[in-house]
Amino acid sequence: MTQVAAYVALTFLLSWTFWGAAILSGSEAAICRIAGAFGPTMAALILAGIGGREDLRRLLAGFRRWRAPFGLWFFSVLSTAVLGIVALCVDDFLGGTPDWPEPQALALAPVVFLWVLVFSVAGEETGWRGYLMPRLLTRTGPVRASLVLGVVWAVWHLPLWGLPGDFHAAIPIWLFVAQILAVSIIYTWLWLASSGSLVIVHVFHAASNATLSLLPLVPGEGAETLRPLWIAVGLLCLIALVAAVRLASGIRQQARH
């Protein structure tokens, strides 16, 4: 079994076991939900540990690469919030009535960001970008590798539609897949442009999820319809197209692994 296949199989086994237990219990089961979210990182640490000290060093080296151009940090922290606000403004212009959050709710943004970073994103990015992406890039180019990872990432999320109280149930799967494929390309561009920084992709992921928590983009999370999310995904696809062109035209920087 190749390293890629072994990683994907172990990630799904770990995450889907915990999420399956939560679904069968019929409750929100926060412990199982959080444990399942850590499947990608746990699988990466296990396989890198089996590979030896050098594999572990390479896996974790991305956390030492936090120096990046200001523009990349600006993008990772604020781009999804700006995109979400633009989507809501367009929805408002088209006749929608977005339920804009109160200022005191937005004041909690740093708390939401840290919560998402610690209890969700930390369980994913060390695996997806730290372990899987470097191995995919030895087989194919960055755009195709992004799409392959995006498909794996999207399928990995599927049990969340069965978890009681999870917001994914309000999102059509096809729309979620489109969003994941687009954002996967953006992650690859950001990761390669920062010389393989795991810090910057963790920040981008946490900022993205915090935006979904704070802005009314999803039905059941403050939005009345799916239109704000459609608009947001459309904008994401445009950004992904630009990122794909840059990757395909040789902007790619080889991460130091």
C-alpha cells in the first residue's frame, strides 16, 4: 500500500469511527465530534512516527516556517471575512435581507477563531497539507494534486451530514464539494507561496471557519436562503481560478520537505 493510500485509509478509519459513534448515539456527542476532526492529524503523526524521526521532522517542519510576505498573512487572516461580507452585500442588493450580526457578536471573533483553531483546524491541516500534499506533489502538478486532495477532503466530511445539529445538513452536498475543490486550490497556492508554512494554512482555515460561524451565510446559522452561500462559493471559485492559473504558470514554489 502506498503512503498516500495508507494515509487516506487511516484518516477515514479514525474520523469515521468517532463520527459513526456520534451518529449511532443519536446525540451531538461533542467529544466524538472533536475526536473525529483530529483524524487527519492523528493519521499523519502515526504514519510519520512509523517512518522514523526524519519523517516526523519533515512533517512538523512547516510549523517553523511562519515568516511570509505581509500580503499572504493579510490574505490568510481577512480574505474569507471580506468575501463573506461582499456576498452578503450582493445578496442584500438582490433583495435579500441578511441578518447582520450585532457588533458585540463580532467582538467575539478572536475567541471564535481560537476555538476553531484549537478544536477543529489543528486536527486537519498537519495531515492534509503537512503529510498528504507533499506526497501528491511527487506524483502530479499542484492543480491536479489540489483537486485530488479536495475530493478526499470532501468525501471525508460526508458523515457530518448525519451528525445531529451539524450545520452541514443545511448545505447541498454538490455546493459543498464545489466549495472544497475551489478552496483546496487556494490552500495549495497559499502553502507553496509561503514555502510550505503550516502556520499560515492553519490561520487561513481557522479564519474561514470562524467566518462561517460569525456571518449569516448558511441556513440555520442566520441565513434565510442559500443565496449568500452560492454567491460566496462563486467568489471562491473565481479566486481559485486565479490561484490555479498562477500555479500552472510556474509561480509554484517547492515547499522545503
